[in-house]
Amino acid sequence: MNGILEQLRQEIGEGAFQYQGKMIEVIETNQDIHLYLVDKEPLILEKDGILFPSLRGAVTHPFPARRIVVDMGAVPYIVNGADIMRPGVVDVTPDVLAGRPVQIVDERHGKPLALGISLFDASALLEQEKGKVARTWHHVGDDIWNLEF
């Protein structure tokens, strides 16, 4: 458990403490994703060797790191799995890094809608005027979100 939490801390900082528990189980999926159940809750996932809170984890245990904030007009597209396009982005936390996971949150409530991989560091992302800025790989309503335990 300590190794998992340390990897998570490297991605999201001190917010990782929220993801510790008495028991952790690993579930392998058919999508090259491993889910980590912390005390029976699917709070952490691993994809391509990167650990990050699952979308359920980010919703139930919010953390301030690695955020791309989108306007409300982008929300219906993102919850259907669309990638993140620059015109819909209203803010980015400075810790967003190219090639690393991010949470995509709405501007009104700050609720996580999806997880993705940023294509740019924060400052470069904000300099973009158009085009794709993050690739979505887990969103509300997808197969991972709908898994039941």
C-alpha cells in the first residue's frame, strides 16, 4: 500500500493521503487498466504504468492538483468521451504536465467529469488558441465508471 500511495503522491501531491485504507485489491480489466479497490471502493486506477485517482475517487475524495477547468458548454461533449479542445478551457492548474494525467472539471461546480492525458504543460496549454489539448481516457458513464462491485 505504501508504494502505491507514494506513486500517487508523486502525481497529485499531498492529496494522496485520502486514498489510504485498511485493504487494497487489484482488479484487471480488458482495457489495459487496473483498478485498485481501497476498502472495496474503486478509488485508484493504473494505465500505462501511471497511477492516478479514478474518476470515482476524484469525485468522492476531491484533490486540487492537476486540473483542467472547462466551461459549461464543453460538459455535454466531455461526459460523452470527447477529447478536451482549447476553446472550452477556462483555467489550468500550474502543475499540469504534458504526457501526465489530469482531471477535467467543470467551471461551475469544480466536479470531475473525466480523466485524461494533457498534451501540453500548463503554460503552453494556455497559449494555444485552438485544437486538442488533452486526450480523454476515462469519463462519467464509460465502462469503468459503470462497473459494479
